Amino acid sequence: MIVHSVIFTLKHPAGSSAEAKFLTDALVLTQIHGVQHFERLRQISPKNEFDFGFSMQFADAAAYQRYDEHPIHVEFVRDRWVPEVAKFLEIDYEAL
Amino acid sequence: MIVHSVIFTLKHPAGSSAEAKFLTDALVLTQIHGVQHFERLRQISPKNEFDFGFSMQFADAAAYQRYDEHPIHVEFVRDRWVPEVAKFLEIDYEAL
């Protein structure tokens, strides 16, 4: 099982309708087969510069790859992530 | 509920006994009252420079603060984390 997450900061002002729309529209990713336990999170540590997080689980690397290549994901990255996200860091976990 | 996590890289060589010992000894943190769902993780994304992660949950900010100030945590940070960890990033999540 792989936990894929990304911490990020949006270009939109905090509390703006554009921010809310981005966070709502990201739920489109849950339509991709293989995405489990999708969570939208607020990053609250003052020890890093990111405001939000998305987290999801995949059964295995093949499911992760299918997500990565899925048109819904590719279009979300192209049309929403790239233009609206100021900075981000991806983190992937497997159990030790 | 707060999910507290830290991604990190050890000074020890990959696969070394010192690495294994650090990851085992970190389980001492689970003795601290309020620490829930403690996980030791391997960070596998090539898109960041960290090798491992620890993740745990706290019921609220007060439980998190008690952990942070607990002698077991303070001593682990002083005696193991600072001398053995090369770099790290802390991340704290709340549900949106």
C-alpha cells in the first residue's frame, strides 16, 4: 500500500472563493479508479511554508501509475494545478 | 484530530545497523500518553530528498503539546534526533 500526498500553497488569497473552488474541484480526482481514502487537509505546522495537503492511498505501484496517467489527473494538473498552485512538495510512503 | 508527521534523512548509511537501531529505538515515542497510530514509513517518491517518515495522531492541540514537552520526546530529540538526523521537514494536518 502506498500513501501518496502533496503539500502545497495556492496562488489564491486565503479564504477566497477561488481557493474554495480549487479545493472543491479537486474532488474530481476521487473519480479515478484505484484512489482510496482521498483527504483534503489543512497544513498547520509553522515549521513549513505550505497551507494545504491532499492525501490518498493506492493498493500498489500499478494503481498509482494508472492514477498518474489517467486523463482526469492529467487534465487536473494541466488546467488547475499548474496555473493555481504556487509551490508544492510530493511525498510517498510505504510501510517500513 | 491532528496528524503530525516528519520526513527525514539519517546520517547513517542506508541499510546500516545504526539506521535500523534508530528506527527501532524511535518506538520509545509510543510510550508517551496521547500518541496514537504511530507509523514508521519509507519515503519512496523521487521528487523529494527524504528517506523516511514518522507519523502519529493526537486528539487535539493539548495532547500534541504534552507530547512535545514530554521528557521522553525531549530526550529523544536531544540524544538521537539531533545527532543522527541529517535533514527533516515537519508537517501537521487537520481535516479541512
